[in-house]
Amino acid sequence: MCFLLIQDEAHLLEEMGPRLAPYTLKTLTRKGIEVFLDSQVTRLLPEGAEINHDKVVPT
């Protein structure tokens, strides 16, 4: 199983303060969650989700 977090902002938890974002990113990555910052799902395809018009992540 694969977990993704797709965030359309440049940082995670920006509203929570500057120290929490890097810690959260490191923790999620360490747990195997793939994080896409400053990104959007641009299209849903039968084989996966397209991110930023260039990368297709299998579903």
C-alpha cells in the first residue's frame, strides 16, 4: 500500500509555525509517505493520478 500527501502550498502546516513543517515532513517521509509540495492533481487516469501535468502516480 502506498500513501501520498499532495499539498498545493510550498510548506506543510504553514499556519502552525516555521519549526513544525520540517519536522512533520521528515516524520511523514520516514514513515514511507510520499509528500508532494507545491503540487496539484491535474488529471485522474485509469492507471493513476497525474501530478503537475508531468508525473503519473499509479493507483
